Amino acid sequence: YGITEEIYNHLDTLIDIKQSTPTLETKTLSTKIPALIAQKEDANFNVSPDKSDSTNLSKQKIESTKNEVLIDINTADEIQLQYIRGVGPSYARRIVKYRNILGGYHNITQLQEVYGMDREKYLSIKDQVSISDFIKPININESDPKVLSKHPYISYQEAKLISAYFRQHGDFSKVDEILLIGVMDAHWLEKVRPYLTTYSAQVPPTSESGTQPINSPGMGSNFRN
């Protein structure tokens, strides 16, 4: 069990089996072997699974789960994200890291912005994920340019313009007033709008790692039929 043709071909050059006169015991065993093999291959023949069998069963269980559960990319941790077919430890870390930088995903298409995520990879996983309303917004009436520019959609120059307008005109009453600055356009605003607010929003508590809400299961409640 476990010996591939390549391994066999290598071992075959290293092993020398001396020929001997078969005894009554070996003759009897040779007649029993075919029957034993047939018995083992019988579906009703029970054997104790070894470690490799257990591993295979675990993999099959995970694969089964991958086919049934939609993973919430806004609450799942790195382990839970690996239930997505095609997502290993590396991609799981990148998805969580970018989520923390963004302040949460508001659209599944944002997965394409994750480092190393090409179009083919995105298309292979997009139908396996769900997304919850979990955004941590930035208050533009309180944040300085350094804080604002940490967001991937806001450059430092744009952050300075927002801060300067705030100092000159006072609090923004709504996010759309950013357009009054006259530099950023409506397309830019629509992209960044989900991450901006003009008040101190209450957000769900996070775990110590900052990757998900406390007591969140990480997996969406949507199951495939």
C-alpha cells in the first residue's frame, strides 16, 4: 500500500530476493493469498483504518463541507477561509490582511484586489463566498491625513485636501460634501463612500487578532441545496 510505480522501479534495482525451495507452509499460503485479497476487496470486509485512511476521511469531510457552505469573507478567520476550494493558508492570510486594511469588504468583487488574486482564481471562488454588512468606517470629521491615507482607496494628497477643507469649513454634514473640494470626482466617491462617515459609528467588537467579531462563527448561514 502506498508504493507507486516510480518508487517500485527504484527499489527493484536495490533488492535481491534469493530463490528457495518452497515448503509446505509457503505452498499453502500461496493458495490462500488470492482468497485473502478477494476478501479484503469485498465491500463488507472491515479493516482498521490507518493514519492515512483517517487523513483521507478528514479531507473528504472538508471537501464535502466546501461544497455545501458559503463562507462569509467579512467574519471568517484564516482557518475558516481555507474551507473555500482553491484557498490555502497564504491566500487566507492575504484575504484577512486586506480586509483589515479596508475596514471590511462591501462587495465580493473586492477579492480581486487581494495581492496575488488573478481573474481565474477569483472566478473559481466567488460562488463559494458570501458577504455580511460589516464595515468599519472612518470619521472624516475626526481623522487626520495620516489616518485617512492608510485606507487603500485614499492617497495622502487626497487625505490632506479633505483635512484642509475640514479645518477651513468645519464639520462635514455628509460624505458627499467631499465633492465640494473640487478635486475628487463622483466615481472616486462611490468607490470610497462605504468606508467614510461623518459621525462616530458603533461597530461590533472584534477579537484580539482583529480579524472577526467576537462569537462570530465565520461561516455564512447560506447552505447550498
